Amino acid sequence: MNPEPRLHEAIELERDEMRRLGYLAVDMLVEHLENLRGKTVTRIDDWASSRSRLGEPFGEEGLPVEAVLDKLRQDVFSTIMHVNHPRFFAFVPGPGNFVGAVADALAAGFNVFAGTWMEGSGPATVELITVDWLRSVCGMPEGTLGLFVSGGSVANLTGLAVARRKLLDDDTSHAVAYCSDQTHSSLERALRLLGIPPERFRRLPCDGDYRLRLDLLARAVAEDRDAGLRPFCVIANAGTTNTGSVDPLPALAGFCRQEGLWLHADGAYGAAAALSPRGHALLEGLGEVDSLAIDPHKWLFQPFEMGCVLVRQGNLLKETFRILPEYLQDVHRRLEVNFCDYGIQLTRSFRALKLWMSLRIFGVGAFRKAIEHGFDLAEEAERALRSNFCWEVVSPARMGVICFRYRDAGASPKESDAFHTRLVDAVLADGYAALTSTVLNDRTVLRMCTINPRTSREDIAGTISRLEYLAAALN
């Protein structure tokens, strides 16, 4: 029997309907999180099948909330990679947390506009306080300012836009930027958007630990200057996506000061690890950079989307982004912070709330221990792989990431690379766990990222055992 249609001309629900929808949604979330471990990690649908289930026209009249939630449960949330699953080791897991999810719901429900002090002084204060906490964690000095953005891509773009403004006065002719061959693709995209073409984006070879080589950087800068070009920016990695490696930040900071270059650090993956003892040691020199990208939706366990950019000379954010249109004249009569002056967005959501609430409810110590747990799990995986001759560790456990290969994967490099691609496909089809591949030194390798606090040592052991079974079946 078809459910009764509903009309809501005012785009509102009655009180009892709101409560019923809220309770049903919360119950759905709690059930999902309670049963997450027993779920298949991956289910990838094809376009034709998905459209056949979800492509019906939107009706002129509404449906009961139960019918819509059932549709979501059956046909939408059933065909996702559970990136918060304890055995999701692909890319960078998004562990999330329930407090952060509730905070997002509250921010959306109150429909907070977080672009100006006039429209959200309380939310702006929360953002200022939470950004400053991140500044302190990363060791950057007072006077550093920043803001929350959608993720690392926009954080990197924002930091580099400030560098362009400060060092080039927005004139990108002959300007050159430098990084290692392990730098994330978002940096190249950002530089293209900022007017730096690919031929003036120097990707330099790494050392044996996948870190930027200072000698090659110095040589490249000198050669470009001799050729009449304008070096302006060095991009350092504070935990690469591929291997978790950290570039030599203190040496790079000293070089950039000497050469008059901007040092931007991409810490979208790794910078939050500075909260933990091991991460703090690995990230020595992080506080010396000019700008930094960090993603709380990674190693601070927040729901997507949440990135942050920090700029050492905080006043440069306003110099780069502030515009004073006449329709905002009432806003700018206020002397307090307007975050619309600090970045790309005027209309901004209240992203700070989820991290602020999570820190208040769980405490900083819980986050510190959870980050250390991620280090422990990667080291556990390395021990398990080294104890079995069929696996070869290509890059050891660093910052919660380990890369490895199956030894008997084919006679030639080409055959071996193809084997590892088939193995990834087999893992994703199997659904017990999820991991993906990358390329190191021109060879395809498997990669595990172990930052989810829900993950146990048993999950590590079970995943490696399952990998061995699937690899043997393919070989």
C-alpha cells in the first residue's frame, strides 16, 4: 500500500513530525555505528543500476519521512565505501565521530552564517578559539591567524594565494614554485588556478625516505634565478599521502629565510599528529613555516568537510582577500573579525562547532591517545608483513602509513604491477577490508593507512591474512 502524500507549502514540518524525523535519523545513525564492524566495507554500484533505483521524478507532493529514510537506507547508504569502517585502510580514512555529526546537524539546523561577526559573533568566537588551539598544537607563534575551509585543497589554495600576494604582488609572470615528487595533486591544481603554469612548478626528486632534497632545491632555485625567473615559494610535506614522510622542515625554513622564499607546508594529512609525542618529534620545525594546511577531518576524526589554513603573518589573510562592497558596509563598521575577509567564502557554515564540541566532550587526551594508536597500528602491520616471506615492505611505517608488495606477483615489473592492480580489485570486491595502491619508484605498491581509532590489532591481522589468501588465489 502506497504511503499517503503530504503537502508542506511552508516548507516546514509540524512539531511532532520534526521530532519523529529527528529520532528516526538518530536511531539510523546509532544503528549504523553500532553495526559498522560487521558491514561489508565496500559496495560500488554501476550508474545504470543506481539510476534505476534512484532516478524516479520528484513528486509534486511529499512523502512520509519513514519512506524517504527507508529509501536512503536501502539504495543510497548501502552503496558507499564506509570510510569510517575499522578495516578501511584506503586513501586516508575518515573516521568521523558522533559528536561531530551532531554538531553538524546543530549548525545546519540553526542555519548559522559564519562569514561575519555581525551575523554570528558566538560562532566566530568559537572559530577563533579553535583555530588558535590548532596554532598552538602546530607550534606556530602568536599572531598566526587562520580559518576553517572545506578541506586540504582549499587550505592549500588559500595559503598559496597569500604567498602570491605577499611575494609577487599578484604578478605571476616568471614566478616559480618548488616541491618534491611526493607532493599532493591539490598543490599543482592550486598553483594553476593562481596563474603558475605546470612548466614553472618544479617537482624535484626525493631522497630514499621520500623527502625533499635540500641540495636539489638550492640548485634549482639558483638555476632559475640565473635564467631570469622569479622563485617565490617552496612547498613542504608534513606527512605525505603516499608514505607519511615529512620533509626536513627546519632546514627548509632556514633556506627559505635566507633566500627570501615563502615556505608553505601541506600538513593536510599529517600536521594534526603534532598533538601526540611521536608526531611532535617527527614534525620538528612545523611551527617555522609561513603557512600551513591541516585537515581535522582526517587525524582529528571530524566528519567531512573540515580543513584549516594557518598563516604566520595573520594580517596577510585580510590583505589578500578583503573586499569592501557597499552592501556589506554595515558589516565592516564592526571592528571584530569577519571571516569573509580571510578567505574565499562569504557564505560559510559553522565548521568550527564540530571540532570545538568534540574537544569539549572527549577531552584533548582522548585525541592524543587516538593519534598514538594510529602509529601503533601501522607498526603492527609492518611487523606482521615482515614476519611473512610473501610480503616485501617498500616503505616502513611512518605517520600511520605503510607500503608493501607481494613477492611472487609476476616475472616482470609490468606483470607485477598488473598483479597488484588486480589484487586491489579483488580486495574491493571481497568487501572484508579496503586498501588501495600507489606508485613508488615507478612500481605499483599496496598502501595501508591506519589512523582510525576504531581499528584493532585483530583488524590488522585479519586484513593481512585476507590479502594473502586473495593474492594466492590470483597468483
